[in-house]
Amino acid sequence: MSFTQYKPVATRLQRSELACPGSNPTMIDKAADSAADFVFLDLEDAVAPGDKEQARRNIIQALNDIDWKAKGKTVSVRINGLDTHYMYRDVVDVVEQAGSKLDTILIPKVGTPHDVYMVEAMVAQIEEAKRLPNRIGLEALIETAIGMANVEDIARQHYTKRLEALHFGVADFAASRRSRTVVIGGLNPDYPGDQWHAAIDRMVTACRAFGLRAIDGPFGDFNAPQDYIAGAKRAAVLGCEGKWAIHPSQIALANEVFSPPPAEVDRAKRILIALDEAAAQGKGAASLDGRMIDAASARMAMNVVKVAEEIAKKQAA
């Protein structure tokens, strides 16, 4: 193990992330009562230009009026892009008026570390001025060619450890690269395999290298649950710990895919016990169910056990 290590910045259960337009208060209320781990209230793509200001007011009211923690939710707001004139008011108004109720801000179309730095500086100043009791995290959407080209620098240069996660925004990424797509997040039959594999793999590696969470983005056809599940499983295998839901029907699918099965949790616990027993005997490895296990096995097992513990905490709350 290298002496240079980046510990996880923040641990949050993020199996499912429900996208909810800020322009629809009814949908916000339903999102709060859903089974999603995360809800992001959207000010960007899901809101028409003429509705941006009202959506911002709706979100501020919802943050203040709804007890998100009591409902078992981590709540985020996706602001507008840095290339728009809406962005600064999104940050200032939401954080000043409802920052104490906000867990994270999701920054869209991040292209360079400086994009994160700008939001980071604004949030830090408002927190200090308003004496907010909480520290608001930041999450970045990697959804452009320039963002993916700079993904390692974006993950590395989170100046005050406020950046927590990167998300793969497949729709805008496809548009940015001029990729031929069939459905948002789906596979093109003309490509012999998973056309998103390389991008997600690169983002996940950057996240794990620098202590961030890795989240897969949307799948556009909510009438094709099996295709959603297949995409979620591919992302999970690569190391993502959650996926967006753009429709309530996708929440349960994400929660299932990104929850370790009971048999896997049981085996992980037995691995840790077996290695503890081996260590007590002065051994660095052991055998379990006819297979060799060692320190690497323990690290993988601990990942499974930690997720299971977070799920159990949420269910008990």
C-alpha cells in the first residue's frame, strides 16, 4: 500500500438517487415520502427557463418545510451550470435561505477543478456569514468530454474536502462526444459491448483514488426495468455505489442492485472472523469454504459489511 492515501471524504448511503424537478411541488412531496436514499431537487435540465425562479422558491420552501432527515433522506439541490446567469442566485438564495436543511449541492457539467472551486468558495463564505450549523457537501456531474478528460484532476483537487462524489451524466456525455445512442444510458446494438464501460471505469477509478463516492446516472426508459437493472449491475460491478432514478419505479430496482444480498453479507462477516482467528495464530491467510482468503479479502469484505450496516441503520430509523 502506498504511503500516499486519500481516505473517504464522506460516507453516505446512496444506492438510489431520485431526480425531482423543482418546478413541481407535488412531485417534491412524493419524493420526500419515497424509498430513495437520496433526492436531488433539480433547478437545471428538468426546469424550463421561464420556471427557474419559481422552482428556486419551491425548493427553498420544501427544504424548510419538510423534515427530510425524519423521512430518511439525504437531500441535494442540482444548481444550474456555471455558464448560466441562474447559477449564482441558485447558490446564494438556496444556501442563505435553507442551507441548514441542505446536505449537498450537485454541480452540473463540471469541466475543470476550477468549476468546483468557484462553488466551494461561495458556499464556504455563505456558511460563515450565516453561521450555518452544518457543512454542505458538493457533488460533481461528469457529463462532458472536457469533464472526463479532466476527471482525475477534478477528483484530486477538492481543496477543502467538501467534494464528496462524482456522478456519470450519460445523456450530456453522449451529446458532448457525439455518441450514437438509442436510449439515455442504454446500449447501442451496433457496438459490441458496453459503450459506457470505459467512461464509468475511469470515473470510478478517479473517485476511489481520492476518497469520493461514485454514482451512475440516469436510464431513460422507465418502461424497461430489466434494462435498468442490467445497467445498474454493470455500474455496480465497476464500483459505483448507486444510480439515479428518474421515475419512482426505478427506486426499488436501484436499492436492490446496490444492496449486498444477505448471503454475501454473511460470507463477508465470516471472512473477517476467519482472518481474525488466523491472525491470533500468527497467520496472514486462512481458508474459508475451500478458498484462500487474505488481507485483500478482508478489505473487500469490510466494504460489504459497511454498506450492510448503513442499510440497517436506515431501516431502523
